[in-house]
Amino acid sequence: MRNLIDILDLSVEELDELMATASDIIEHPARYSEACRGKKLATLFFEPSTRTRLSFEAAMYELGGNVLSMASANSSSAAKGESVADTAKTVSCYADVIAMRHPKEGAPLVASLNVSIPVINAGDGGHNHPTQTLADLFTIKREKGEIRDLTVGFCGDLKFGRTVHSLISALARYTGIKIVLISPVELTVPSYIMTDVLEKNNIPYEQTTDLLSVMPKLDILYMTRVQKERFFNEEDYLRLKDSYILTPDKLKTAKKDLSILHPLPRVNEIAVAIDDDPRACYFKQVLNAKYMRMALILKLLEVKV
């Protein structure tokens, strides 16, 4: 039995296999429409979510399976003090696979250690978001053809941005990747990302507070919002929330084939005027996420099509 708690739980070969399956689903949806008939996915979301929860649910329905949904902690026995382990054990009696989002780092791992069905980490605090990374990688591959020889800029909240941490870890295993980290000094990536991921893997990287100075060299620009829910005081959030706002003017020096990604939700860090720019890929990411989650569900349930 396999779980997906961290993106590094999957080898590069497995990532490529999942992307190949997702591409095949796009080309031949009817082939997969009954693949998970009789199977149930439980979505346990202890934090608010739109895209991730609905994406998982749409993925399972389009595979012919069923969904048991818990949309908030308040609607579960967690509100009465039930532990993550006990919740997971209970739900495993009803479902074949669990997708869990939780505000506490490590909660999906705790769940996986207490059940005998696959657990998928759908985001744990500021730590990890591996299935968003699957969507990000698939989007890059579809836009660029290959995941190699790319300069990738990460802009905004790099301290609390779990999608950033996961994607950097994944990209570090591909060849010819260069990383540019663009953030206020208060929101730089955690030191372990630089030492244990970038430096350990000899990935060239630079840090800057100035997006415009590095824009011309970027192949991918990964924008993020400053996450109010991760701040301990509102004054810091208000001071930093508008640090980077991407507007058409700021793209004047960008490459013609730049790909702009964002894990969403967007607050105001990407102007709506950019949505019609052919370089905007963030709504493509949303759709790509569904296909990658379909591929992942098939893999973890060991369903052959």
C-alpha cells in the first residue's frame, strides 16, 4: 500500500508515469470513466478549500467512483476533540482512500500511520502540498514540453507557501533547473529548503527582493499570495500583503513564452488584466490538477486500465 505525504515519496520515474497517465486521460476520457466503480474517496478537510477538495471529488466521480466528504473540522467529531488518528481509523472503515487537508504539519502522516488504506496529503499547514506540485509539474510539462533547462522564479510568500516548498523539492531532481527566489526579507524560504534541497542538489539559485530585475531571465514565474492565515499578527500581514502585484507593465521585459503559474486562490497579486495574456497558465493548472489527481488515485488504488 502506498501513501502520498511528501512529493519525494514519488520517484522521478513515477512522476513521469503519472503525467503520462494524466495525458492519456485527457486523450481518452471514456477509457477511464468506470475505472473506480465501487471505490470510495473520503475528503477530510480541516481547513477551507475550493479547488483542492472539489478537484479530488471531480477526479473520483470522473473515474466512476464515489465520494464521502467532510468539508470542515466543525462538521466532524474533531470539534469534540477527536484525534486525527481516531478520525482516520473511523473513516477508513467506510472508504478506500483518504485525501486530508489539515492546518497542523504532519497530520496526514499521522493518519497514514494509523490506517490500512492510502492517505493523500492535500496540504498540511505551511509544510507540504504534493498534489498541487503534481499539477504544477504537469502544467510545466504541457507548456514547455519537458521539465529541464528552465529558470523558475518563485515570487511572494516563500516562507509559508507550502506549494513553493513542494515544487522546489520536486524540481531539484530535474536537470538544468535554476531557481530565483523573489520575496520580502521577512518571507524568504525556510533555511532547510536552501540547505537540504537547493545546495544539497547543487541547484543554482539566487535571492532578490526585486521582481523586475530578474523578469527577463525567467521561463516560469510562480506567483503566490501572502497568506493571512499563517501570520501571528495582522500588522505584519497588512505591511507585506501587497509586496508584489503582477501587472501588464511588469511583463514588458518578460520572455514571450513565459509561463505564469499560481496555486490560487488569488487575492490581488496578479491583476485581472493578465488573465487574457496567453502566458497566464493558472486556470490551466486548475484543470491539470484534476487529471493528475485522477492518475494518482488510480496508482494508489492499484487500478489498471
